Amino acid sequence: MNEERRKVIGNIFADAAKYTLTAGIITNFLSGKYSLSSSIIIGIFFIIFILLAYFITPKDKKENKK
């Protein structure tokens, strides 16, 4: 049960990373103003969310077949 919760939370962080990156790119494009500082902040949040998703999601267990 705990493993299922970790999978769900990992997926939430992965989705948050995708949405942060998408929203940041669209916002920079639509505003017409490219800001290096906002791009860096978006990149930092993207990396944080991806790392959280990676470390929270449980690793696949290999089945031992005899």
C-alpha cells in the first residue's frame, strides 16, 4: 500500500515538472519578453520536481523465476 502511494506522489511531481516547464515556456513566448532570470527559476523548479519524482517513485522489483 505504501508503494502505491509513492507511485502516485511520484507521478504528481512528474506532472508538476511538465506543467511548470510548459507554463514557463508559453508565458515567456506569449509575453514577448524573454527573461533569463525567469528561465533559470523555471529550470530550477523543473529539476527539483523531476528529482523528487525520481527519488519518491519506488524502483521496480525484479521477479525471481525458478
